[in-house]
Amino acid sequence: MQESLEKAVQYWDMVAPVIDIPKNKEDYEHLVSNIKDAITLVENRPNHHLSGLIEAMGKAAKEYEGEALLENQGNGLKALKFLIKLHKIKQSDLKEIGSQGVVSEVLNGKRSLTLRHVKELSKKFSVSPSVFIDV
């Protein structure tokens, strides 16, 4: 076994909880706090040895946001509006839905998302298609 892998295995029980995908809001808030602390340690040095750790924690936070938070939004339209706000995009950036007019109709509740829209939006935002399907 390579030395670097041996060290990773040796310390995994301490590292894994820091980069795990949160299971609830409390875990998520703890992760965000850890990210802020790690960023403070790095002090805007992109080549700092902790940059990879921050990236892994960020991916875990994003995964939680993408699934748990969006599923709690209530319906597909609310989830889409939340994602638009989260990613700071404009209606014109949603070509997956169609023309500006179609996007406007969807966002105003005058038109429903189609299966094609759901598939394309789930790819665009890297979330489960179930986020956009009303139950």
C-alpha cells in the first residue's frame, strides 16, 4: 500500500465526519461553520494544502443543498425558483425550458414543467429529477 494511502486510512475516522454529506440541518450548519473556519485558515491562498479539504466540504454542502433543501421546498416550481436564486441566473439562462416566453409562463405558474424540462433542469443543476416533480 502506498504511504499516502496508509496515512489516509490511519486518519480516516477523523477526516470522514468533516467531509460527510450532512444528514440534517444541524449537520449542514456545522459543515458550513467548518468551511468558514477552514477558509480563514487558508487566507485566500489557492495553493494551500487545505484547499482540497475545503473543496470536499463544499461538495458535501452542495449535495445537501441540492437534495435535502430543494426537496423541502414543497413543489417543482418553488424548487426551480430557489435554484435560480441560488445560482444567480436569469430567465434567459434557462434555455432548457424554451424561449423567454415559455420560461416566463412556467415561472408564473401558467405552464407546467414537462418531462423533458425536468430531465434537462436536473442535469443543469445536478439534482434529482424528483426535485421538480410535484407529488
